[in-house]
Amino acid sequence: MNSAVKGRAAYIAGPAVCGSTPAASTAIRVRWENRHRRRYYEAVVQRDLFGGWELWKVWGALESARGGQQVLPARDKQSGLAALAQLCRHRERRGYMQVAGVGAISNGAAAR
């Protein structure tokens, strides 16, 4: 287990192997941090209570309780993973470094 942020609920890192393939019902979780701006960003693709798929986005400051979250519905697991792949590219362009989660996400690599 890997606790990434002190003083907050422990974040359990998912598979950290590049190109790993999570089980069909497993949540896919990724965390990024920007140490210069002292910010974090997390994203999770998981099933909702009704069996559908959703993308959770959570963000905030590393040293305070301020932050936010957003839940976006996905048509299926593939579209959730495609949205997650786009989010990965966007976070990296903004200077965030991936610190936990699935190693390399492309438009379908983690879905198979």
C-alpha cells in the first residue's frame, strides 16, 4: 500500500505496471502531482451503483483541504478509458507528474 498524501484519507495506488490490464470490474485510478504549484489531480474510471461507468475527477492543494470534484458519466468502459487517456495527456501538458496508478494509458490499452 502507498499513502500519497499525509493528513488526508490514504490513497491506495492501483496497478503501477506499464500496460497492465485491470479486471473488468476493477476501478482504474491515476494520480498526478505538480510539486511546483503544490497541487494534485486524481481520476478514477469505475462502475456506478446502477452498473454504468463513470469518470471521477478530484483536485486540490497538497497542503490544504480545499479542492473539488466532478463526476462524468461514460457510455461504457471504453469511452471512460478514452476520456481518462485524454485527461492524462492534458495533465502532463500542464506540468503534472503521474505518481500512482496505471502506468501507460492509451485509447484502449488498459481496457483489454
